[in-house]
Amino acid sequence: GQNIDQPTEMTATEGAIVQINCTYQTSGFNGLFWYQQHAGEAPTFLSYNVLDGLEEKGRFSSFLSRSKGYSYLLLKELQMKDSASYLCAVRDDYKLSFGAGTTVTVRA
Amino acid sequence: GAGVSQSPSNKVTEKGKDVELRCDPISGHTALYWYRQRLGQGLEFLIYFQGNSAPDKSGLPSDRFSAERTGESVSTLTIQRTQQEDSAVYLCASSPGGSGNTIYFGEGSWLTVV
């Protein structure tokens, strides 16, 4: 089975940095994904890590440590439009199992 | 098409009625998934298709739920004798297949059972 944990809520100020942690215990591992989901919309793909280390993509970076079962998503230079839910998901052989999501609120 | 397409986008149905939800995956994607998301909760896996076969149906919550896929393309999720607890958004996703490929989601079908 899969057990994926992430904080429920985080609040940060526009222009700041926020780090969303995700820990997992899974029966199989073929990569860790981060998705962004705005209220009432579908999840959209942000990042994918399968090897240890940091993947950077613009204002968003994602880190993975397979030995620790740990990942984080780093959001820099926060903008109001970044207010959303961020979903951590682990892939086994073929499907994604999701954490409950972290709601990030960006304040002016 | 350019993305995963789902219909209807919204459906209100009376308790006890049957509903069908449709998914058109991205052209050429062999893997197709259905997930359910209740209000304020995470995504629950329902079923996975590889081609027209469903090697993993482990997430279907009861025998009222079924799904099929034809032509390695369109999929239909059917919920019989709907109950209020079935109210949720049903998300379809597709992928080219292979363990390293990204999974892309559709906009979802929002189901309300009254």
C-alpha cells in the first residue's frame, strides 16, 4: 500500500518562498510527481523526480531523497495566482497514489 | 485532441438513477485512469486501463461502479443506482504508458446526487 503525508495548509506572503514537504512509504516506486490544483479545476502537472536531487523549473523546484522517502516542492517569488492546492503523488508500476494535498494561500 | 476531454462537465442526478461519464484521452495514450475526488479531499484511484484491458480495478468502491474502454480510446465510467455519497468530481487521466511518463488529467465530471 501507499502512505503519503503532506501538510494540510500553508500561508505565505506575496514575493516570499514556501516549501511544501511530502513524506511517503510505498510498496513500489517509479517516481514522485507534484501537481497544482486550483479550486474547481483539474490537477496540472508541475514536476517529476525519479532520481535523488533537485529539479528546477522556473520559480518551482522539486527535491527527492529516495532513501528518506522524502520530497519537497519549493515555490519562489510567490504570486497571488500560486494560491492553490499542491498534490504530492507517488507512482508505482503504472498508477499514481496521491497525498491529501496542501492548500497554499498567498497573502498580499 | 489536445488534452483529455470529459463529458458531461456537470451532472445532477436523482438518487437511484444510473449515470455514465465519458472520457476521451489524449490521442495515442495507451494508459487511462479514473480517479474520484470528494469535496476537500484527495484523489482516490478507481481503475486503470492499458489498451482496452483493465488490469487494476481495485479502487472501484462497489459493484455499482463499472468502466469500459473501447478502441484503445474512449472510456465510460458507469455508476448504477447512484447514492448521495457518490457526489464527487470524477477525473480521467491518460499517459503514453511506461513508468516514466507524465499522467495528464481532464477537467473532470462534477456529479451531484440529490
